[in-house]
Amino acid sequence: MVLEQLFLQSLAGTECLQLNGSNLRFETQDGATRLEFVERAKLEALAAVKDTTFLLVRMVGNSSDLTLDPNSPITLLLAADGHVSEARRSIVTHGGYTLSDGGNFALTGPLATTRMAVHRS
């Protein structure tokens, strides 16, 4: 109940509204009070990326598209337990990550790389 009252007081005290894509922000001129909203569908979409393996199809570095090797595809998995892993051919890199409801992503420590043995017949 206290949080609801604080929310309503904060909303009543804001003077600016900004829309950035599907994000909505109310704030005072000095930024001391800020209420940030994200479209509910975005929250659900962020939750849906966890435990799904994705294939890298485009990479831009220094404002230039980089050529990806079709013979060595790169995949990414963001596990629901906070572990991230990347794989290509016989190399796997893993570590930890955080993903906020607002879409902020951060690695939580160093990444470790493991080379898998390849058996040829």
C-alpha cells in the first residue's frame, strides 16, 4: 500500500513524458523522480529468450558488417539459471550473465573457453 501511494505521488509530480519505442518514461525536469515502463509484451519476449539457442546471422563491428563463416556457425544460449554459452565447431565458451526486465544485459564475470576433442573416422 505504501509503494502504491509513493507511485501515485511520483506520477502526479512528474512533468515530462518520453516515449522510446515501446518504453514510456515519466520524470521531473531535474530527473530526481523517474518512472520507467516497458510494454508488457517486451517483458514476456525477454523471458522467452532464456533457454533458447540462437544462431548468429549478422555481426557489426566498428560500424562495418563482418563476414561470418558459414562453415563455422556461432550459436548462443542464455540459460534461465544465468549461464551463457557460445559454441562454434569444437569450441565452447561459457560464463554468467544478468538480464534485467528492461533489457539490460551484462556478463557477470570472465568467460571460459573449452576446446572439444574432435574424433575423425
